[in-house]
Amino acid sequence: MTGSRTPVEGVPAQREREAGREGALAREHPTGASLVSDQGRTTIAPEAVAKIAGVAARQISGVHDFGTSAARMFGALKGKLGVDEITRGIAVEVGERQAAVDIALVVEYGVAIPDLASAARRNVIDSVEHMCGLEVTEVNIAVDDVHLPEQEQETVGGGEAAPRVK
């Protein structure tokens, strides 16, 4: 029935909603706001969901950065050109009612990774479900690197190694 707006033959739309909420007209957000209704359909671009997920994950203490090392290097170049990199390291799949999120991140040294992943996952799910009305089926988190405190002291400005002697 995907894409169809007519109820199954012989079953009125109201009965369809009441009998298990399985029809296209019954797809509703957990708070009751509908993405598909008699008045029209709301679609949400994957880029929008990725931005929401990125902001939600960044809110968790211990998250240092996103993306694989290659993506971070490429992102640094894009950043110098003024390109927004809020979605770097975040991939999403968006359907009519559901979304799945994959996040590659860099954590701060000393942070308990399972706790950080759990907190990031919960915040991403809450944010995407609240803002988009999509059911989040999964949030996969891949820890690509651990940021060490001395890494910031070893580099100066544009990534050049600091002199060993003064």
C-alpha cells in the first residue's frame, strides 16, 4: 500500500486506522503528528535528518569529532573554504516512516566508550523522533579514533608539527 492513498477495497479508512493502524493514513509520529494525512504528505530529506543527528551527538560530553581520519582531513580542507561540515561522519537512510543512522566518531581519551555510545544513541533517537516524527530503527556508532590531550599541543595552526626545540 506504499504510495497508495486509497484504502483496501471494502475497508474504510477509519476502520483501517482503528484496526491496527497499518494503513498509509495511519502513519503517525509518537506524539500524534502525522507525516501522511488526508491533507498531504511531509517528506524529510536525509540531509536534514543527518544534521539533526549530528547536533544531537555533538551535545554528548566526550565526543571530540566525527568521521574517519580521511574524512576529517578532507573536511579540514573544505572548512577552510567555508563549507559546513556538520554532517561529516554521519550517514542516514530515510524511509516514509523510519530512519537509520550511522555515526563515525572520535572520542576524548578517558571517556567510557560504551557509556558515550549509549548516551549519543539515546540523544540521536530522541532528537530525530521528536523533530522528524520518524521512528529511528537503529543508530550504529563506530569509534574511529581516540583524541589524546597531547595531540593539540603537538600541532600548531595548520597542522604543522611544533618545533622540538626553541
